[in-house]
Amino acid sequence: MRLVRVSLASVNATVGACRSNVDRAVALVKQAAADGATMVALPEQVIGGYPPEDLVQWRAFVDAQRLELERFARETAPLGCACALGLVVARGANLYNVAALVHGGQVWGFVPKEKLPLYNVFYEARTLARGAPGLYDTVGGVPFGDLVFELDFGTVALEVCEDAWSPDGPMRRRSYAGAELVVNLSASPFRLGVNETRREMIATRAADCQATVAYANMVGANDGLVFDGGGYIAQNGRVLLAAARFREGAQAVTLDLDRTRRLRTENTTWRADQEAFAALAPRVTAVKVGAPTRGRGALVFPSQQNKSFFLPPGDTTPHPRDAFCEDLLDALALGVGDYFEKNACFKTIGVALSGGRDSMLVLMVARRWIDRRFSDLPPAARKAKAGELLRAFFMPTRYSSPETAAAAAQVARDLDVPFATVSIDDAFERELAAVEKMLQPGEALTKLARQNAQARVRSERMWTWANAAGGLFLQTSNMSEKAVGYVTIGGDGEGALSVIANVPKTVVNHVIDWLYEKTKLEGIRLTLLKPASAELADDQEDERDLMPFPVLDACFALFAGEKMSPAEVAEALVAVFPEHPADQLKEWAARFVRLFTASIYKWVQAPISLHVGNLDLERERALQLPVVQRSEWYK
């Protein structure tokens, strides 16, 4: 047997915090070494933090990462385990996203990322250069390029995140060059459903390459990107470890690398492919790592679940609905909490409650972060933390109903959040009177202007509170309303961080229904009694103003996601919603497209938002559409 213990370390790194990031990384490597780790995998760009974006153009930032890498090597030297970790290095005029192998106090090599994503939320190809097959050079005396590393326990290949997502990535080439253990360093953002995709992809790559693949992911949030951590270790297609997500820590598994070699020997197809590939492929340089690893003699053969090599493991898979809602809430909570703590300029978090679903969900997300962040404290202490860090406000006008007032107050009580009711009616009247003095003959305050003025008074008051209290003002609009401009610029479209701006209303409703089933909180029950309404006018209902939210969200998915024409959207709606008349669906489709196109100027001004889906609505990191455009192309 050739036993090795591979550890996946999920680090919550902050962009630019090179010293602090390395402190966290060293602490986790020490923890892994104490657990007998032979090899420790840390995330992509863990030293400088991810995503650094244009910060990499400051050479001092890149140089600081190299200095901290040397400190990491010194501080982990006595531990006896090899480590793979990510950073940015400079080579001439180019910058590279690399994986570094560190062992015994020495940096043994840099392996640059080859597949640089330039889609969805990623912009790496804008500032970074690609690695290439067969590349070999030295950077500061350290081997750089298409490398594998020969350690005393076997041959190891390193790669970075996107490299594994392509079937034509470097893993195949390096496996054919002898790598038995492939370590992938990732900073892969959370998206709903992505974890299952990752698992399948890692297992598939391990089977295709007849290798052991260790995939380590970053945890935490930076700006609007949330990283759910975790990771997988798969040996020749079989998943051995699925690491816990949404928390910083190290988890490990002991495996027998002789099994990987044996399966390669037995697999005639793999051997034939390797012979053909090796005859034509660029040369992969092998780096001999002189320092021995320690502790392998104490490793024991991994025990089998059920003490059987033939029975399947027990099924611990959660119900899909539970997994969906838990993942989404954990991602949002982590995004809010890290934005609050990492910016280090906020003292408290504030939410303007309307008595409706969206603001309630945002406050529940903030409270969930309290429970996760301070999970080591007893319930009474967590309750005290909620009272210390969270604030909720209800700012009614004459259009606010007693039902929403009661719901808002009850939600705050349920969540142990200090609550204040502060009417804006007088300020609303003063605002209307002031604007009337600005109008010329023939101009008058419209119904829409009167509605939006209420939202703007509330927003102004929240900003003033935030200035006075050092508060993080959370914006509470959902993606469906944002898509059609059913938000007010300077009003409910305002805030420092937009929590659910990429969560469709149908998903908001689904999660709230699930939360009520799980918690039976009275505040949720009261909120659900009344149809969704902005309450800016008498007898107002959101779906009456717009269209049924399931139809609206379908329009968004088909037009913005599938890139269908308005006619195609209408045709698809007829098949999806046979309960509605076809003419009505056609009108709704046309209305959605008209509102969506006319509202781009609104959502490009929206606050930074948390990205949680594969279809997000943010110009910087998702859907890049021109504000100035005409609809002649589809008419």
C-alpha cells in the first residue's frame, strides 16, 4: 500500500489582506498536519484574495503575495506536509494566476492557470496571461510552467479552478505524464445547483484520467461573489470525501495511491490513450521534490462504511427542497455577514421593513448570519448579538395598512431585532409641497410621482440613519421587480448591499413558505395573509400592477436567459401556462419586454448585489446590456 492523507482547507480570504490570509492559511495547515495530512490543498489566489480584479495591476500587490508565500513556506516547514496554494505571480510584463507547491520550507514550482474564464461573473482574461502546454521557465529561481512534481509518495499535478471544467484541460496531459494525484485549487462562486455539478465533474475527470483528484474551494464572500467552500476528493471516479460547505476549516481522507496505479494498469483503454497522447503531446516537465514528507508511517488503511467493500454507503442526501432553501439562505447570509465584517466600517445592520415578503426575508437572512457566525454561543447569547447588531424600522404613510404594520412588528419580535415605527407622512407632505413649487404652468404631480416620493423619503431616512449609526443599509428588492423597473431610483432601489436582487419573486415566495413550514413563526404567518403590495396607493397589489409573478419570472428566464424573441417568449408561455388565455399571455410577454428594456437604466444604477444564480441581473458581473437602445430589431 502507498497510503497518503489528503486534506482540503477552505480559507475565508479577503482581497488585499495578504498577511491575514496567510495567517489563516497557516493555521489551517497546522490543523491539517496535526490530523496527519500528507498533502494539503488550499484555494485559488488564497494569498491575495479572489477576485482581485484590476488590483493585480498594482505590482506592489503582486510582490506582496510573493513575500507572503515565502513566509508561508517558512512557517509550514516544520510540519512535514506538502502544500498547494494559489497566488498571482509576475513573469516579465505578464501576470499569472498560479498554483504553487510548497514543502519543507521551499517553493518548488509555479503552475499557471491555462483556462481563463471571461464569461458570467469572471473577467480573468482581461488582466491575466494563460499558461500553455509544454511551457517551462523560471520565475525568481522557481520552476514555472507545465509541471508535475515527484514527491516521496507519488507524482502530483497542480491546476487552477477552470482548468478542471474543460475536458480538454491540463489534467489529462499531466495524468498521461505520470501524475497520480491532481490537486485543483479553486475559488468557485456559489450558484444554485452548482455543487451537484461540481461533484459530477470531479468524479468524471477522475474517471477519465484514471487519477485521484483533490478539489479545494474558497469559502466566504468578497463584494457580490459568495464562495461556498467545501470540495471533493475522488479516486478514479469514486468520491471519497465531500467536504462541508459554508464554513472555514480543513477535512481529510486517507487513500491508497497504489489503487490508482493498479487501475491504470488494468485499464487497457487508458493505457492505449496514454501511449498515443504521449507520442504527440508537448513535454511536461517533472520537478523532483527533495524534501521528504512525514507521518505516513502512522497512517492506517481507511475503514469502510458498514465494514463492507460491496454495500453502498448510507444515504444522507437531504430532500431537494430542503437542500435548495438551505443552500440559498446560507449563501445569502454569508454574503451579508462577510460584507459587513470585511469592510470594517459598519457597526450595525439595518432593514426597512414594509410588512411584506421581501424585507422580511432580508431580515431573516441577516439573523441567519448571526446564528451561523456565533454558532458557538448559547441561544441567549445569540439573541443578545441580534439585539446588538441588527435594527429594523417601519416607516408608514396613510397608505400603509394595519396588517403590514402588525406583520413588521411581529417579524422583528420573532427575530429578536430592535424595532422602531417612524411615520413619514409629514415628511411626505412636505416633499410634495416643495416639489409643487418647482413645477411650471401645465405641470402637475402625477400619481406615479406621489408614489415614488414615499419610497424616496424612506430611503433618505435610512441613509441618514446609516450615517449616524455606522449602519449597513440593506436593500430589499427582488430580481423580478428589478427586471421590470418596479422599484424607485433613490427609493426602494437604494441601499449599500442588495441582498435578494438576484432572487426571483417566485423563489422568494417558495423560500418563505418553506421557512414557515420549518419555523411556524407568527410574523411569517401575518405577512402571508396579505397579497404582495408596495402600499404606495390605495388598494394596490403588485401582481395587479404587473402580471402574475410566475409568468413574469418565466418571461425573464426566456427573454433574458434563453435570449428568445418576444414572439418566441409568447409561444413558450402558451405551453407553460395553459390556464391563461393565449392573447393575455402574448400581451404579458410584450409588456415584459417593453418594461425590461426601458428599465435597464434603473438596474445599472442599483447597489452591488449578491450573486446566487446562473442568471443574475447586474451589468458589472452578469448581463451587460446597453442602456441606450431601441427595439427595432424585434419589431
